[in-house]
Amino acid sequence: MKISLPTGVPEYNERDGFIAYSDKLRDYLKQIIDELRRFSDKGIDLRQNCRVAYITVTSSVVDGEIAVAHNLGITPFMYLWNIDRGGTVYDSRRADWTSSEIFVKCSVAAANIRITVFG
């Protein structure tokens, strides 16, 4: 059994407005949750279906780019993050992600960031 995640995160388009964007984002997240639920209902561990790396990095400056070495051997399709303070971690140069490294930014300085990268 293979996991099948949607491709392409919805992007905000000013012409369509926030409500249309939030509907698209809700549908995108629902697809991911439904697929993960399908896996958990069968007792299959996500790590058996894709490559996963667990990394801890620290942000040095507000909104400064952080190169995250993951060494999965394939370009990741998503990541989850958790930080030890209020703030947000977000994509940077996603088109430049490689089989060994992704780029993210963090909205606060000196945050310890735990990232799970999925490839």
C-alpha cells in the first residue's frame, strides 16, 4: 500500500480572495488528513511508506534562511515543524530543494526548530 498525497500546495491569489484560498487550503489539508487516516486505520507506519528524516536546527535571525540537511536521497515533498517559542517556520527557495537539503525561514530568532522531513 502506497500513500498518495496531493501535489502542489494551494497558493493565495488576490483576485480570488481569502475565502476562496481558505476553501482550497481546507480541501488540500482534508486530502492529507484522509490519506493519513487511511494509513493509520490499516496500522501502517508512515515511515514504512516514505523516507523520513528528523532534524533539529536553530534560527539565527528573524526571517533568515536556514539550510536544513536531511540526506534522504530524494527531494522531500513536505515537512512538519515545531519550535520552542511563538513563531512560524515557512518555505524558502522551494524550487531549490534537493535530495540532501531544503531551505526554510523562521519568523523569530534563536528558536530551536524540530523538523520532520518527508520524501
